[in-house]
Amino acid sequence: MIPPARPDLGPEEIAAVTEVLNSGMIAGGRRVAELEDRWADFCGVKHAIALANGTVALMSIFAGLGLGPGDEVITVSHTFNATVSSILFTGASPVFVDIEPDTYLMDAGRIEAAITPRTRAICPVSLFGLVADMDAIQAIADRHGLTVVEDACQAHGAQYRGRRAGSFGYAAFSLYGTKNMTTGEGGFVTTVDDRLADWIRLYRNQGMRERYHHEILGYNFRMTDIAAAIGLVQLDKLERNTARRQEIARRYDEAFADLPVILPTWPEGRTHVFHQYTLGVGPTRDQIVADMKTAGVICGIYYPIPCHRQAYVLELGLEADLPNTDAAAASSMSLPMYPGLTEAEQSQVIEALRTSILANTASTGKLS
């Protein structure tokens, strides 16, 4: 069975972890500091702060900005739950705007209508490996005195007009096991803001700069040296693996060009790093996913229930009319995408999708 994702882990990561274990220094130490320095340099920012996971990276940004009850953050519903739960963690409320139907990213043209006197920030999500329209979003934020927080958890190395994801305002990355770069669990905050960087370093370390002197209320959100050792090897592989993902995406594009599906797209000036290869296949999506599984291919659905339709969000009274988001949730699917996907496996994926698409087209007369 071909899985939807598989981390690229090998003897280099094993050797790096073994070295840390043998050193006896397995908590936050020089590997964490080295990874932070290299990630900041990679993204083109002054600070990268390593954390336990991507969720606490987002939580720490929102907490460090001082958000609280009564504040609002404009974001999207077509994202993983952590984008929304991190806002709610502070007591602030998410305000949802719809996505562009082709890129699945925040529609910047809908933002200003959602701004109220309570709005404090805009949180676009650079989903599936593609950066949101950051120039347009930042221009709106500047006009209204708002802060931009980029959820870049799926966009390691992606570029927007020559700038890396994570170099706009404040940003959070995830290093979860399926991400383009992983530490198993882990995350980063990237920023040029000295004050916020210092605050988050305190916040992640129980509020301590000096041991047992707690300057602020903080928590244990630290990354271990074991995780950082894996991350350093993964960073060495990142650009090679990105090229491999892009190569697989090109093969998929060519194989499906004649099918009645919506292929991944990205505006000029942006590079896609294909954390996911997501395409729109219409109302027979669930049947196509089932057909693929029968053919030995496991596909992903990201995300079948948008955040604004989750039970706990509805209980909070946070309703939104998001037709493009609902359509994406009902009709899109993601194919297996990882650097180790062999030529034979790619052929199996292609054949399985083509067979299912054509069969479903024949039975229904259309896919959309």
C-alpha cells in the first residue's frame, strides 16, 4: 500500500541522534542553537526560536502579541485545527474569510470587509506548500494598523517574489513527521522583532532567563537536542527533497492534464514546494478515494470538515458563510507526495487515479 506521506529518514539522522545520546546533553543545548541559527539564515530573518511543535509556535506568537478576550484575528477555515485553536487559546476569536478556489489560500480581496474595531491581526495560511498573497495582505494590514502572523507550517522553503515563507511579519512552522522537514515533533517561530523573540524564549522556558528566576508566566515548550539533531540533517536535505517533490508534481501534472480535474496552480512569482499535491475532482471525490485505496494507494483529504464547521467552533457561535471553503472540503483530495516515492509507485498512483476518474466520469457524465 502506498501511503500519502513518508518521512525521508536514514542513517544520517540515526548517526546524529546517536551522537547526541552519547554526549549526555539531550535537552536544549548546542544542537538547538545551531538549528535556530541555520533556520533564521535560511528564511532570511533575524530570529528563529525552536519549540516543541507547530501548535505551540502559533500559540506563543499570539500570546506574545498580547491577544486576549474581545480581540479578533482574521484567518481561514480551510486549514488544520491548530490555526484556530491557537487563536482561541488566548481568549481571542477567529473571524473567517473565504479562500481562492484555485489556490486554496486566503482571498485577500475579502479581508477588509471582515475588519472591525476589534481586529488585531490577520493570519493567512501558506497551505500545501504555497505562500499566500503576502504583499496584498501586508498592504491591508498596514492600512489598518494590524499585525500579520503567517501560518507557514506547510511551506518550508516556499518563496513569494524572492522571499522565503516565514520572512513576513511573524511566522510559525511545524516540524511534524509528515512535513517537508521534520524533527518528529517540533516547530519554529521566525521574526525580526527583538522584543517578541526575547519574550518567546522566556515563555518556552518556564519564564526563566536564569534558573529558578521566573520573570513571566511561562511553560515548557522547548525543543530537545535529539529533535534538533534530526532537524539539522533534514535541513541539509531540504532543497534536494523540494526539487524531488517538484519533479513528482510535474509528472502528475503531465499525466492528468487531459482529465476533468483541477490541478494545483500558483500565481507568477511564487514557488510551490508541494507539501501536498492537491487537486479538485468534484462530487465523486469520496468514491475516487475509495477506488484508489482498492488499487493500493492511500490518498489524503485536507480537510474534510472545515474549522468553521467543527462542533466546538459552532458551539462558540462562530458562524461563517464560506462557499469556496465548503466546496474544497467536499471535492479536493491529495495524492501521495514524498521524496522517496519511486517511479513505479508514481506510475501506480497515476494509473489508479486515471482509471477511477474515467470510470466516475462515465457513470455520472461529469466530475464537477
